[in-house]
Amino acid sequence: MNQIVKPLSYEIIPPSAPFSDAQRSWLNGFFAGFLQLDGTTPLTPEQGAAAIGGAAGDGDDGEAPWHDQTLPIAERMKPADGRPLRRRMMAAMAQQDCGQCGYNCNDYSAALADRRELRLNLCTPGGKETARMLKQLYVELDKTSTPAAVKTVGSPSLAPTSGAATTPAADAGRSRDNPVTATFVSRRLLNKAGSQKETWHLDFDLSQCGLDYTVGDSFGVFPKNDIGLVDQIIAILDASHMTEIRGKPLRDALRDDVSLSPSPDSLFELLSFITGGRLREKARALASGDDPDGDAANLDVLAALQKFSGVRPHPEAFVEALEPLQPRLYSISSSYTATPGRLSLTIDAVRYLVGKRKRLGVASTFFAERIAPGDAVSVYVQRAHAFGLPKNPATPVIMIGPGTGIAPFRAFLLERQATGAPGRNWLFFGHQRSDYDFFYGDEFNAMKASGLLTRLSLAWSRDGKEKFYVQDRMREVGRELWSWLADGAHVYVCGDAKRMAKDVERALVDIVAQHGARSTDEAVAFVGGLKKAGRYEQDVY
């Protein structure tokens, strides 16, 4: 006898779900039968919604078509239109799942929507455009419950810690909110004389802080600002270095606590309050995201003060208007198994000109020139979300990492060497010139001679008349690459998110289509299947 389902006095499918009344009625009956509901113990509306809408219970289908780090924010927001607030917040983020915020993009957005996290400015790769969009979206939440939350953008004094005070000692060094102290050991330049790049190999001692890590993890470091830049800012403010701010001298606060690039909207808001006329209108325009003079993208804190020369905010108000100095995350380029208690990074020193003024990357030049062996550094290990060696050590791996993207793959190879993993290893590396920019060349050649590195494919963009990149080398050896994929190889990509990663994926699609006898659509679906199966993983920035 067929079971008779009693009429329901509640709804599993919420009225806001994207179904017609007839569809909702049918689905309510279907799920009632599926969940074996006989009317005696009805689900609450929240339980019903959660049964078909995931943990959030908002009816979202769980798909994230905007989750593509190559898409501009305006394009990411379009497919998120009409989705729940937490999903639109996710679309506003940089989509790199880099972990720099202490979450992945999905979890950060959920934490904001649930008010478990009040800081709207943690998405460093997303920069101002993400912070502005999150602030705009945040006002949709109930303003009465946490009225101070929206103020967190731009003001470190208003940005609460996210669990730092309650994090147990066992988790020390496992998040940005609970760092530990490591010792900087040494640096060595990886480029040879004549290179147009400046790339450093850095070593740290973890033995005193008790941290360990797994290959694929990232290392978070808290840098300090260049003291020369700090002194220029203090001179423009016409203030004393020793002015007390938050219980410390102004000079120390600017060096250690706040970001000096880029200039935040809140600084322009402050400037608009203490000036008038055209300057006030210009400051208001910049605070709202407009670019009246076409130079907004180049305005760090010093440049902003120079632009509004003669307007001198009080040092305390000035510091309060700046954002906290965020930690930086770097891919680890060593294996804890091979060298317990030691950790290595591979970092490009960032230096560039804007007009006649030299700009410096905060963390990269901190390690390149402002720190000495033996100095203490505040650090933490960020566990990889989905970037690591296959569980089966016999699985072949294909690693594609031009430039400093080589970092995690040096770690992978050292790990496989230390553990005796039998799987085949294929490394693609590229840079500008073979004579100057072959990072760890002696190591990799030795690995190849020993048989650990099965294949080593190199691409030099400036050695010939035409530029030649790793994706070009991939196409040249496409038949063999396809053979490795057919044998179950995992593919890993590390490096630039905007161009390189996209070009590599396009090359892989072309290789699958050509050598796997598939249409373009089928090849795209194949690569998508690799991602879903955890066989195509990216560490991009």
C-alpha cells in the first residue's frame, strides 16, 4: 500500500525559493515523503529550509559561477545578483582563496553575513574595490544589532580581533590573530648579475616557536614600514616623532601598526573634514571612489598628503584614519620533513617608480634590506585549503610555476625526495633569461640527474626574438602531457592569477582537445572535472 502523506502545516521549500507555486507544492510533498515526515513531528521552517538549502538555509544552490580570480569585480557581481547576501559578499572578494584574510572567500563572506567577523578590509588582494563593495552590502544587514560594524573599514582601533583573545595556546602560530615569533636566519640573491629582477631566498628558524608545516602551506609574516617613508610623512604632518599615539611614539606607530599604501577612503574623509572649497570637494570625491584628477590609483598615504599640501591633520586623527598594516602570505619553498625546524621563502623584491619617486613593496623590501640575521619576526602558518601533494605517493604530478611560482614546487620535490615517493615528477619553470634567472637551477639539475625529477621543461621569455612562456612549452610537449593526464597525473599551478594561470588553463584545454580527441566544450568540461576531482589545484596571487 502506498504511504499517504498528511497535509503539511509548514513549508520545506521557502516562498523565496525560485519556483512556481505548483513546483513548490510538489517539492514540499516530495521532500516530506523523502524525509519520512508523517505530520507527527513537523520540521520547523528553518529545518526545512536547511534540508534543501544547505547549512545556511537560504535556498542557495551552492554554485559560485563568479569564483574566478581573473574576472573584474563588476563581472563577478553580475552572476551573484539576486543571490543571498553572503553570496554577493563572496563575489565582491578577490576570489583567490589565498587565506590572507584568515578564511577562504566563502567562509569569510559567511562570517561577515553572520556578524562573526566585523572587519570588512581583510581581503588584501581585493583592495579598495572589495572593501567598498563589502561596506555597501553590509548596510543591508540589520543595522540595530551591531551599529558599529560598518565603521570597521579603515580604522584599526575599531577593528575587533577575530578570536585572538580566546585562541588556545596550542593554536599559537596557526592564524593571523595568534602569531608567534620566529628568527630570520639569512637571505641570498637567486638572480645572477645582469638580471632585471631581484629575487631572494629567505631562511627562518622555527625551532624556538614550535611551528611545523606541510608542503603547500603558506607563511604569514608581519612586516614593518620603511622608516624613511615614515619620516617623510611625519615631516609633512609637521609633528614630532615622539608624539604619543596609542601609548607609543608616532614614529613607531607609523612603522609598525598602519598601512601606508594605498591611501584609504577614510583618510580622504578626514581631509574633507578639515579643509574647504575645491580641496574639500576633491577629498570627498576620492573618498567615494571617484578619480577627479586621474591619479587615484597612485595615491599612497604620502602622495595623498602631498596632494593636499598645507592640510595637516592632527597625528592621532591621522593614524586613526589609516588601515591596519596587514600580514603578507607567501608560499613556502621548503619541506619540514627534509629540514625540520627550518622554513624557506622565495620572494621578489618590489621596487618601482611613480613619477620621480621610488615606491617599495612593504614586506618584500623589509626582507630584502631592512631586517638582519638573528632578528625576530612575528609569523604564522596558514594551512592550505586545497593545495598539496596527492595522498598516494605513486601518483604522478605536473607542476607549473614560473618566477616565484616555483616556491611550492621546490617544496614538493624536496618532500618527495625526503619520503622516497615513487611517483613521477614533471616541472615547468620559466622566467626572463636562462643565464640570470634560473632559480635553484643546480638543485633541479641534480634532481633530474638522480631521477627524482622525471622531466624539466623550461621557458625563457627574453632569450629569443619572440617571448616564450610556460604555456607555449606546454603546447610543444602536449602529447606527452596528455599521456601523463591519462595516467592520472595531478596538475598544480602557482603564480600570477590574472594572466599566467588563465593562459596555462587555456593551454591545457587546447592540449586535451587536440591530443584527447575532444571538442573544445568537452575539453573545458574535462579540465573542470580535474578541478572537481582535486587533480587541478592552484596557488595563485
